[in-house]
Amino acid sequence: MKLKLKWKYAEGEFDTKTVQLIGLPARPLKNENNAEIAIKDSWNFSFAEIDLGDVESSNAFAKEIVRRWNEFPKELKK
């Protein structure tokens, strides 16, 4: 399945069979509370924030989502 990205400063198209995700952990030292999930490309396009009220839990959950997406077999992705 092709996904179209059409934001104010970025446009592109990604195939769900080949796209890789990356987790961007929240960094409390920089006053960040939400972990992010991004599309890994030459740039990292962040498209989701995870906020469970606890930085460690948010980071762990985002990491688990990314791990499961990237390990899911390509032939089963649409």
C-alpha cells in the first residue's frame, strides 16, 4: 500500500512494505515528555507522539511499536 505524505514543508510517497520506522525517545533533560514515531528516510518524518504520562513508559511503548512494525514480514503487509 502506498502512503502519501503531504505536509506544509514535505511531500513524498512511502510503500508500507518497505518503509522502516524509528522511535525517537523523549528526553527529560530537554523538557520533552512525548516519545515520537517517525518514518526513517534521509530525514526522519515524525508522524505520531506517544504520551502515557510517564516518560519511560512512553519511550518503551514507542520502541515496542517500532520493533513490531519493522519485524512484521513484508509479504503480510498490504
